[in-house]
Amino acid sequence: MHRFFQFSILLLSAIFATGCLDDPVTPQEQFEKDIEKIQEYLADNNLTADSTASGLHYITEVEGTGGHPTIDDDVTVFYKGYYLDGKVFDQTGTDPVTFPLKNVIFGWQEGIPLFQKGGKGKLFLPSGLAYGPTPPPGVRKNAVMIFEVELVDF
């Protein structure tokens, strides 16, 4: 009887715990929510952006010259990253940063090569192109992100 009681408590605890979890969202559902949020943001701010098949939206503000980097290049950039609510989560200071393009989030791997050297613009990333459901500490889960980027060099 004692084992039955323990099993019943364990089973009830598992049922209760799973009932308290957030409703799971499929990657496709999350993608659709993210695209809707990006399109709302663009409309609310009277912005017109181009987009790619992956859902990346971008605005080129300064064309730049000198070609486009590839995934194998080290890129030097100034950037500011923030959420749709305007909260900044990361940015460069007075000096740009340099890093291998292949070592960053997918949205940057796809988005940075859209700019030429000296180019500036904004990248609007669905969460799947950013950090998705498992972000690093201090970053929101499944967050749509905006990055203001200046490609200094590559």
C-alpha cells in the first residue's frame, strides 16, 4: 500500500507540473508569431524593409562600397541590439568589435553580408535566427531582436 501511495503522489505531481508549464509552441508557430510582430513593428514605425526567405527583415540606410563579406570573413562592426520594446541588451562602445562571421547567430550570418563595407542598416531577426528558446543568461527567450549595424570592415 505504501508503494501505491508513493506512486500516486508521484503521478499526481507529474500531472500537476506538466499542467503548469507554458503551452508548448512549435518552431513554425513561433516563427509565424515573430513575423507578425516584426511586421507590426515596421508598420507602427512607418518603416519599409526587405526580407529574405528565412524571415530576416532588413533596411539598408547607407549602401557602403567595397563588396560584401562572406561567412568565412572576420567582420568589424559597430552595433546596437534591442528588443521590439526598445530595451537595449547589447551594444558596442566607442570602438567597433571584430569577430568571425561564422561564429555568430544565424541572423547575423545572413544579415551582415547584405551590407557592403561602410554600409549601415537595421536587421530584424525572428527569434529562430537569434537565440530562440535557449538564449544565454540575460537574454529573453524567443525574443525578436533588432540590430542597428555598421559594417566597418572585413
